[in-house]
Amino acid sequence: DVKVTQSSRYLVKRTGEKVFLECVQDMDHENMFWYRQDPGLGLRLIYFSYDVKMKEKGDIPEGYSVSREKKERFSLILESASTNQTSMYLCASLGGRSSYEQYFGPGTRLTVT
Amino acid sequence: AQSVAQPEDQVNVAEGNPLTVKCTYSVSGNPYLFWYVQYPNRGLQFLLKYITGDNLVKGSYGFEAEFNKSQTSFHLKKPSALVSDSALYFCAVRDRVSGGYNKLIFGAGTRLAVHP
């Protein structure tokens, strides 16, 4: 079974702090994604990566950056956390071009105070 | 642009009754459609997908979905609901990105509550 893990289930940070969210997958998948989930808005794509050191902006990249130095690891960075970034963050991975099923991690609930 | 809509925020069903969770889509080209489920405090789990072929797609946990091209719908169904089916359900459509890779566009989600 594919396993996608996220470094924290719950995180509380202060406004202005730099925040790192880590995601690791164990299936040698090429594609990885970061979403945020908010009630009534569903999942919105922040950034994705289809290869090591490659990244593409999603629908809501403002205030975020990402890093993919190794194939199995995709990090989401909040350079200066703000209260409107309080949300559930979900990481997902996907195989190659002929793949469609994304595998999700358990999520990190981030609260910025 | 590709999009999906889930017109109901919440669906309430009695245990043992059939359930339907609605999804409509708007795409250019052939639609690739998906359903995911999220149980409390968990990530999303894949339920089923429609790529091509039979309009009735069977998936995990006894769920199925009916693709209707004329109505641009992809409703999720189950003949007999269980209390354990209570969860948040997301419909999604594929979008192609540079390099030929796939990403998903999700609906807002529908909360299913199955009452004993």
C-alpha cells in the first residue's frame, strides 16, 4: 500500500513565524501536491511538483513556497505565517503521466495565533 | 476551465435506505471524474473513477457512481446506507498540466450523515 506521511497532525504557530510542513511518500511517485482544505471551499491546490527540484504554482500559491530536494519528500513553507493561513493542509502523491489516483496523507491542522 | 459542483452541503439518510450524493461537472474534452471520501481526522481516500467505458462505475465499500453525459453529472450512490458511511465526500475532475501530468479539481464537498 502507498503510504503518505505528514510530519505533524496538529501545529500551533504564532503570526510571523516561519513554518515547515513536511510530506514523505514511499512509492517512488513522481508527482506530489499540497492542498489546503477549508469548510465550504473544498480542497484548493497550493503547489505541486512533478519531479525533483521542479515546482509549479497551483491556484492559491500566495504566501507559500515549496521545496523538493528528494523524490520522496515535498515540503511546504510558510515564510511568515498569518492568521488567514489557519487551515487543514493535505499532501498527496501520484504516479506518472498515466496515473490518476492521488494518495493523501492524514493532514496537518495548522493554527496561527 | 474544468470544474465540478456539489450542490448539497449535507445529505441526511436513514440507515438501510439508498443514498445519492450529487456532482455535476463542466469540462472541455472528455471528462475524467473521481470520488473521494474523508473520514473524521483522516486524509482523503479514493473511492472510484470514471475514465471511459461503462456509465456505471463500481468502487470501494459498496459505492457506485453513474456517469451521465447529457446531464453532465456523476452522482455517487449506494443501495443501502450504513452509519459508518457518514463522512465528507468530494467529487473531482482531472485537469491536465504542463508536461502531460494530471492534477485534480475538487468540489466543495458534501457531508453525508447516516442516522440509525
